[in-house]
Amino acid sequence: MRTVAVVGTSLAGLRSAQELRARGFDGRLVLIGEEPHQPYDRPPLSKDFLLGKVGAEELALLDSDDLDADWHLGTRAEGLSGTRVTLSGGVEIAADGVVIATGGSAKTLPGTEKLAGVHTLRTLDDAVALRQALTAGPSEVVIIGAGFIGAEVASTCWSLGHEVTVVEAMPVPLAGILGELMGTACASLHGSHGVRMLTGAGVAGLLGTSKVTGVRLVDGTEIPADLVVVGIGVRPNTAWLTGSGIGVDDGVLADSGCVTGNPRVVAVGDVARYQCVRRGKRVRAEHWTAATEQPVVAVRNLLAGSTVANYDRPGYFWSDQYGHRIQFAGVSAGELRVVEGDPAERKFVATYSDGDKVVGVLAIDSPKPFTRLRRSL
């Protein structure tokens, strides 16, 4: 290969570019990113960045550009034909291989785009706008969605002295990821810190004309709000692949080695829906660790021209909330057992087992036993 185009310059795209160079690729490397910023770390956006503990410059993932790459920042990819990438403005990049790492965009509530005081948190620009709003003074903040992003933002807003209400449509937050018992244990962190939690509560709409003034629930309840943060998930950025022949269904369809139907095109990170061998189905892994690990396998397969290696790492993620660290690895299937500590004290380790085989581990504030058990997965 003489030219490889990496579409997406967040963590997965950057790691792919670095892996290409590490494996000896010395051809032309083109990096295309819709955001105008150099690659940056996203996890701190909902925590230390919003708290003002770190600035944008401290989020940078590149100390210097040692990739010898052609950068196209602030530029959207708008089409793919074979391995030829069309950019906004009509410029075409002729490549021999393509890495799709376009990630996802935060889902929004329809009809709220022009309503001031309504925020999502996905990008650095989102975080800058939200931080500015939060530093304006104490306010009533409503978080819609009790997933990990919503929970972390709720924790941060509480730390900043705001009155916080979390609205979650599901009866038990995080039940789909951790199961009902452990979802309840993690969600209890909100109430123990004075954050109001409403579960099984669907949102009918937002109140206000030019600026949000509240949230109306399906049952008619109205919650006053000076600020609303919508954390209801991510939509994979795949629209630009329409007509490309690359399979798309809630992400870019790929095999167990992150290779698409075109062996010269691979997909990594949040946008990749790959065949997970250990789970026997296609999954998307919207986690920091997947964005760092998948490129190692995907780039190897891209340079080989076929799938010679599989990505089969157990999923892992962490979340910092209210001074506690939640860690999870594997899958929440099978028999649940608390093997150390007590969930009521919010310091414990629990395992999920299939027979005598541990398939998942969850912990709060127990890093050493968690790490030991994680290695056994």
C-alpha cells in the first residue's frame, strides 16, 4: 500500500495511524477529521474539564506530530467509492486502504436544536459550551438519561453546587449493561449525594420558547430547569457511507478482525459493529479501551489484505462518580455473586459466571481485586 486514509481523528483514528507507522508503513498517511481540533482525550470532558481542573491543551493526545501525516481537520468525509474518499468541498483522496473511525454523534431531542440552555456532551466544543453555562452560577440542572455520561455529568454538576435532577426512562438505570441488581447499586450513588433520581420517567418535551425553562414528563409532571443536558446515547456516524457498498446497520458492519466487506477497508472505535467471537454476535464497543485495542488488530489485517487476526478482548470501561470509581469488564451474564465487600457500603466486587467460568467483573472502589479478576476473564 502506498496511501492509507484514516477517516476520523479521535482516539481510534489516531491509534490506527500510530499503529500503521509502528508496523512499518512508510507511505502517505492521510488523516481526516470533522472537528477542527487535533486529537484529544474525551473521558475527562464530563469530569475534570467541566470542573475546570484541566484545560483543552491538557487533553491533547499528541505531543508532537511524528506521524508524517497529511492532516485535513475541520473537514467532513462525504463519500467513499472503493477506497477513494470524497471530502466536503469535493476534494478526493485516492487511497489504497481506508480506516473508518468516524465515531458517533450525541443523540438529541427533536425540536430542541434552537432552544438555549439545552446541551449534549460529546465533543470538546460541547464541553466548552457546557462548562461556560455551569460557571454562570448555581442553577437547576436536569440530566436526561442515567447512562454513564449522564451520571458523570450529574456528579460534576453536583460538585459545582447545582441542584440536580436525573430523569431516566428505564425502571432501573444501567440494567441493560450491569443487570438490575448492580444497576440499582450504581444508581444509588445519586440519591446518597442528594441528587434527585426519577426512573421509569419518559420525557414528553422541554418547556420554554427561546430558552429552556423546564422538562415535561409523559405523566404531565413539570420539572423546572435552567439548564438541560441530554445524555440519551450516541448515533454512529455512517451517513457518509451511503452508496459505498460498505454494510451499515447501527454502525459499520465488520468481521471479527474489524474488516468490512471490502478487505481494503477496516472499521474501528465507536462506529465499528464487529463480530464478537466471545459473545457470538455483532456488537459496538463505545469504550476508551476498545478504541485503543481494535486498531492493533484492524491495521494488521488491513496491511495483510485479509483477516489474519481477530479482536477478542473482553470489554472494559470505568466511570468516576461522586468520588467513587466504577469498573466493569466482560459481560453481565450468568450467575451474579458479590465476592468482596458490600454494595450497601458502595465498596465491593461482584462477578458474573457461566458455570465455573467468570465472564464479567464489576467493582466500586476496589481496583486491586478487580484487576486480578479481570485478568482471569
